[in-house]
Amino acid sequence: MRAEAGRRARTAGVALALGLAAAACGDAGREAGTETETVVAATEAPAFASPTLQAVKRRGRLNCGVHEGLVGFAYTDNRGEWRGFDADFCRALAAAVLGDPGAVRFVPLTSSQRFDALRGGRIDVLWRATSWTMSREISEGVRFAGVNYYDGQGFLVRRSLDLASAQELNGARVCVQRETTSELNAADFFRARSIDYRPVVVANEEAARTAYQREDCDAFSADISALAAARTLLPNPEQHAILPDVISKEPLGPAVKRGDEAWTSVVRWTLNAVVLAEELGVTAANADRLAGESRDPQIRRLLGAEGDIGPAMGLSRTWAKNAIEASGNYGEIFNRNLGPDSSLDLARGLNAQWNARPGGLIYALPIR
């Protein structure tokens, strides 16, 4: 009997212990659950809100910073209308945000003014043939939203000098623009090769071209696209050649003020929409028809026939369609301003689509 009583006592003790343990686990579980819920609440995605987008909508106009005059990229025609590769992207962004490609104010800026204008709020976006570099993101208070043109720095010289390479420029006077990557890259190029040269530092592209034309320098160094543009404005373009040397990588693209991540996204995805349109065969002329007829899910998402991508960014459902109809797809913008339909007649090269033959670096991020 005593043995049976002992077993019952031990069983009761174990049951009590298990009960207490279970209760403790329940309390701990509830506490842990509370903590987990708190963590989840604290890490929920913030709302997609952009002070810059709100300001642009209130104003009814996009302020777009551009080059003060660079053939092919941003310049005024005989009627005072802004034209060019960058100008067309400004219009595409205005169409995406406001539904009106004409709702844009072009603000011409020198290289020394551009980042001050962005930080100070004079412009909403800088689309001015500006290279994306690490130091600019760190020290200039800006963020780059993407790359719309892959360039590189080169040298423009007179054919009469009979030069085959920039490495033959020993002792030469080289025109470069102040406060640009061109000035720094030229110094790096000659220093790395122990080549003596004399920099002729000027305020802007026009001043560099004028100095070169006056023969104040033997070579003009800048982005190759800018050199091609400058050559078209010289009295006898055929007497000047761009040397084969490419001394740098210059990824050009739109920049915005640091601190408004949602606005960076709006600019980034508008650029990507225009790039993706070319990949999918969507043009300014057929965008409206494809929005109604296409069964391709990618095209339908892009043109707003399905999905809520636009409203999720605070834009209309047809934001991308508006941008494409305003300026065309990437290939249309390139050909019209820089390619075969322009005075520059530049090859696509690195700026061909990734799946072209031969392929380039233009690659749209997925819109889904």
C-alpha cells in the first residue's frame, strides 16, 4: 500500500511539474508572440510617399535640369524649343508624372551649377549627361536613378597632326572642362603613363570647343558623344578626328536629391519603362493599340491594361504608356537624337539592347 501511495504521489508531482512547465511555456509563448508581433509591426514596409512628387503635382510642372547647350543631348532649336536625348527623357518623365509631356520647365545648368541646383530645389531631376560616380553620391548629396547612356572619354584632334593614339600627345595642350570627370580622367591617363601634358581648363563645353577651334589647345578631351557633337559645330568637321583611345567609363544618367527614395523610384522606373518598351516592341505609334489588343502579360502590365503598378507609385495606371507615347521607346529616342536620324550618327555600341546582335548594356529591370 505504501508503495502504491508513493507511486501516486510521484505521478501527481510529475503532473504538477508538467503543468507548471506548460503554464510557464504558455506565458513565455504569449510574451514571445507579443514581441514577434511588435517586431513585425516595426518592420512593415513604409508607405510609398514622395515629397518631390507631391510638389511636382501641386506645381503642375516638372523642373528638369539639362545641359546649357550640347547637340544631341540638350539644346534649343531655331524656334527656341528644347531638343535632344536628355530633353526627351525629361518629357517622358513629365508625361509619366503629370500626363502631359509639355508640363516641363527646362533649366539649363553648367557643370559647376548642376548639383547645387538639385540640392537647393531649383530642379526636381538632373538629366544633364552626368556620370554616375561613387564620390558624387557620397559628397554631392545626390542619388542616381539609373543609366540611360554608356559613354567613355576620348580625344578630338586635328587630322593634320597625324596622330594614331592619345599616347602620342606628349607635351600637348589639352582642353578640358572645369569640375568634371573629364578633367580628372585626363590627369589620371597622362600620369599613369608618365606623359607630360598641359591642361587648358575652361568653364564649359562651348568654351572648350572655342579654345580648340582657336588652336589654344592641341586636343579636346571629353565624353566621346560630346566630342562628336562638338565636331559637327566646327567649320570643317572632316578635318578633325576622334582618336580610338577610350580612357574611362562614363555611365550617364538622371540624378535626384538624396533623401526622397520614392522619387528616385519614380524616375528609375520611368527610365526602365522606356527601355523595356523597345525590348517588347512597344513604340509611340502602337502603344495605344497594344494596350487594348496585346495578350502578352509584360506588355499589358507596362501599358496599364492590368495590374496596379502606377497607382502604387502615386501615378496613373497609364503612367508608362504616357511616357512612351510622349517620346517613344529607348531606340526611338536614341535614333532621333544620337543615331542614324541625327547629325551625330552614332552607333548604338554599348547602348544596344542586351539581347541585340551584337548585344549592348541596355537592360530593363523587370516591371511586375
